[in-house]
Amino acid sequence: MTSAGTDPQPPTPGDPPAPKGWKAWAHSFTDTRALYRWALIGITVGVIAGFVALAFYYALQLASESMLGGLLGINLPTNGSPPGASFSWSTNPSTFFILPLLLVAGGLAVGLLVTNIASETGGHGTDQAIHAFHRGRGVVRARVPATKFLVSVLTLGTGGSGGREGPTAQIGSGLATFLARPLGLSTRERRIAMMVGVGAGIGAIFKAPFGAALLSAEILYLSDFEPDVIMPSILGSVISYSIFGSIEGFGPEFATPAGLGWSPEQLPLYVILGVVCGLLGILYVVMFHRTHRAFDRVNAPTWARPAIGVAIVGALFVALYYLVPQESHLMAVGGIGIGYGVVQWLLFQGHLPILVLALLVGLIFVKIVATALTVGSGGSAGLFGPGIVIGALIGFSVSGFTDQLVPSLAVAGDSAAFAIIGMMAFFGSVSRAPVAVILMVVEMTGSESLIVPAMVAIFIAYYVNARHNLYTEQVENRLASPAHTTEYFAEFLKHVPASAAMRTDVPRAAPTASVEAAHLTLGRSDISVLAVIDQGRLVGEVRLADLLGVPLRDRAWQTVRQIARETYPAVRPGSTLLDTLGRMDAESADAILVVDTDDPHHLLGVVTRESITNFQRSPRA
């Protein structure tokens, strides 16, 4: 037997010197290849997302027009162009009461499809995409995009209250992961491609490419960004938006009146708007999560739960339709579907009379309840769309009531301005993605002149609603993400000596001990290596595999000296834990001995994979 193997030298501190000559050329070539790779991913995902967003948009439009319009005579208002004096919506009092039956039919179809094909397509979809990034290695099952497409069209097309962004995010992320195999993407690249799909899909269907690209990086965390996602997501969003806009036009999602106004004297009113958005944001989040938990516990088959949820929603709409008919049944019609058309109409109404303001306050709570029931029961729809509508309604209400109480602060165009800033403040606070939401709403409304009061309102709303977030799969930051565990753990281990995770309770045996006795000694320990000690000096090691390799009949007479390893790996106390872990990997071992720096025959202890993990969880000072 020989002495312990030499310990690898730790890396020299400091940054490595810049490459020169042919190495510099090779380095630049590598960077060029990486740029080409991300360009390929961004363009490919963008093209796919653009055409899928168009298909999803037209499928929703067709479903709504055929089922709500054709069957029930419910023609909802639209958004994207100035309504003018002739803008209106229409309903049929003799058929409106059938709406709950249509919703239930859609809910049953959704429940059966989700239960039998892809259970992860139920709900809003954004959490599922976030989960796939953090904990699912960026993998989305092949059946998810098509199933999500269909169940979302059924949910929204039959009148369920929800939005398009959640389904679009999950569909886009699923399609992007299909590229992983043909493009030979690593796990990290697959995760990024998945979020590029999220940004590209949302950027196209909401006509907000820059905001959506940033959203795909911000929505993953409560207080952080995923920087690697931003640039390829911008490219993908630009491509998808260009495809979508070439067919549907490049105008913003909402047409807004000219001369949107605000004045510095109104900033205290925007503080009030932020407070109201924050408080109602808490209600929105709590209502949704409690409804979701309630349906998880309901004594009914999983496939029937979406139908139960939308049946209650339908009954609510019918009651409001016949009991509150004012303003062409505004409270009932505003609750159906996404609700963008009603917001579009309100943007051009100027200062609102007190009756309309009262209806809008009621509609805020109708929309919160209807969305919680539709999506919380398992229906497939997003939460961004209703959040934008609720925020706009809050803005209209705050503006209207303050104009009534303090008319001297009224400014031309401030009603629409409050509504737009309400969109930002409300959903920015509940999504924990305020920067991206500000940019998205600016792109959706063409309202960059409102950035200053928007910053005030969203700052207040964000901190009022600091402890409530809509997306439960978000983690605090990159350090808390399982997607980054390896890289951050490795960086952590690079700066910690082996002695920090060393154990001293090493199982030991003399060279003359029998294999049977050594096996008993090792069996009483949770360490998989046994140190061979002769007169106080380390002379070898025996691993469990060595002991098990001795036939059972020979273990009583065969000695440890006969099976002890001639050479064995060891590390010094000052070796880094990263080097130590590397030695374990090289030896396919779960433990490695630690010897004195000056005397390799002086055993100090052992480091195991478990001791490294325990130290990482609770580092000693």
C-alpha cells in the first residue's frame, strides 16, 4: 500500500488573463456561435408563436361570435378602434337566460379534456410555465399546447371570465420546448427557449413586444429578473408581433382619446389610486386562491368542477342582467369574457355620471368573483386580462368620484389617464412584475406620456400589496430557483474549504482485522469509506464495494490488509469543497478522506456528499 494520492491544486485567485492570438480568435468564434444559436432560437420561436397567436386569436373570435352571438344573441363590444357615437353592444332578453347552460356545456367539455388528456392545462397556465422553468427542467409535455389551445377557446368562447395571456404563455412555452431536440438544446437553453415562447406569444397577441419580452424574464421571480431570457425574448417577440401585426394591424390594443392629461396637482390622487389598487389587488389574489382551494376540496369529480364554477358565474350574470338593466345591462355584459370592449367604450366617455360610476364599482367586484370562479374551478383562462379590466375600472371610479368631490382638480382626458394607470398599478402589484406591466400597458395604449403618475401609483400599489402574489410558483430570486442551484452552489463551494464540511467520526479498522469485523464497523456508520489505520498512521482505505466483493464464506478469515486499496484519493483541509466534490465524482465515491497538509498519513476526517449538502443548508460560522 502506498501513501495518499496528491490533492489537486486550487485555482489561482483573480480573473484569468484575456486570451491572445489564436485563443482570442477562438474565443470570439465561440461567442459568434452562441449569438447565432440564440438568434436561431429567437427567430424560430418567434415565427411559430406569431402564427399560433393568430390562430388562437381567430379561434377565440369565431367561438365567441358563433356561440355567444349566434346562439344567444350576445354581441360583445370590441377594442382597438375609437368607438364613436354608434358604438354599442346588444343582447337578447329572450335568450340571455340560456347563458348558464352554454357555460356549463363549455365547462364540462373543458373538465373532461383536462382530466383525461393533460391535467396541467387546467387553470390559468402562467404558473404551469413558471413551474416548468424552475422545477421541470424546461420540459412541457407534447400534448399540452394543443389541449391548452382547445380548452381555452371553450372557456372564453362560451363566456367564461378570464384572459388570453395565461393560455398564450403555456402554449408558447410548450411549442418552444419542441425545438429542444432538433436544435440540440441543453437544459439551460431549453429553459430559456421556453420563456422566449412565453414572451413571443404574449407580445404578439397583446401587441406589446417589448413589455412581453421583459415580462417573460420578470414574471419568474418575486424580486428579480432572468437576464439570459431578455435578449432572445426581445427577438422572438419582435418576430411574432410582426407576423401578428401584418394581419391584424400594428395599432395598440386599446384606442385612446387624444390629449391624455394629468397635472402635478393630481399626484396625491394617483397615490389614492395606488392605495385602492393595492387593497383590491389583495382581494383579487385572496379570492382567487381561496376559490381554487375550495374547489380542490369540493366533493365532486375533477372533470365536473369547471362546470360547477361557471354555472355559478352564469347564474350571477343572469341575475344581474334582469335585476340591474341600467346602461344596457352594463354589469352583466362587462363580466362576460375578457371585458376589453367595455373598457374601450369607457375610454371615450369622458367624465362619467354618478349612475355609471356606481355600476362600475359593482362591476369591479363582479369581475373579481367571476374570474375567481371561472379559473379557480379549473377553467382554462388567464388572469392578466381580467386584471387589466379591473384596474381600468378602478381608475375610472377613482377619477369619477374625485371629479365629483374636487372638480377643481379635473383635467381634460384625466378619466382615461386614471384608467390606464389603474391597469398598470393593479396588475403590476398582483403579478409582482411592475416594470414589465408598465411597459406592456404603455404599448397596449400608446400612453407613454403617463409614465410619471404611473410610477407613483404602481409604487404605492406594489407596497400596499407586498405580501400577496397571484402566481404561487414564483420564487424570491435566482438564488432560490432550482434552475440555478447547480451554478450558484458551485460558486458557493468554490470559496469554502473542505474542513468546513469535514466529519471526524471516520470508521476505522486495523490491517489485521477480519473483513467480517470491518463490515460490521462500516455497517454501524452512515459513511461509505473505512480508514485503515496501522499504529496511528493512515495506510489505506476500504469501501463498501470492496467488502461486498469478498465471498461470505471467506470474510471471517480474510483480512483488511488483503483488500485495502493500494492507492486512494484524499484531500487537504484547505482544498475547496468544489475540488472535493470533483474528486468524489472522478472516483464515483460518496465520501473522501481528509489528511493533514504536511503529513498525508495523518487522518483528520472525512467529507461526504451529505455533509456538503448539510453545510450548504446551514453553514457554520
